[in-house]
Amino acid sequence: MGNILKLLARDGDCCALPKQDIFVDFESASPIPEEAELYNEAEAILDESLKILERIEGYKGKPNESSWKKTLFMPLSDANKKIYFV
């Protein structure tokens, strides 16, 4: 798939054929019958993950975004390093 996209995005110097304008519609693509079971399984997993993300985003007890980002990049004290990296 990556090589197909690379060919479609080429600048004209890599191949003898001229560059073509091609539209690939990924949003309206549908699986072939052989892929239907895997597609349905992946779609169910993605739907469940979206529900989980919505629950996390709606959680009322979370700190505001700036405070957790500050905490994330805050250096650990020596005591905490000993606790976490024993």
C-alpha cells in the first residue's frame, strides 16, 4: 500500500510515466467478502475504544490539562526515583 501511495505522490522524476491526478476515497471504501469478518472485529474494537475515550474525557475528577502536563515533565525527587526505579 505504501508503494502505491508513493507512486501516486511522485514528483515526476522517478518514473518514465507522467504523474497522474488520482483520487483515492478511503472513507467510502468497504471490505471485500473475505475481509468482512476481520473488518467487523476491528470496527467493534474501534467503537469500544471511542466509548472509552469519551468516558475518560468526561471524567469530572481529572485535573485540568495544564496541571497534568506540568506534572508529567516535572523531575522526580531522589526519594521518588528510589521508589519507582528500585
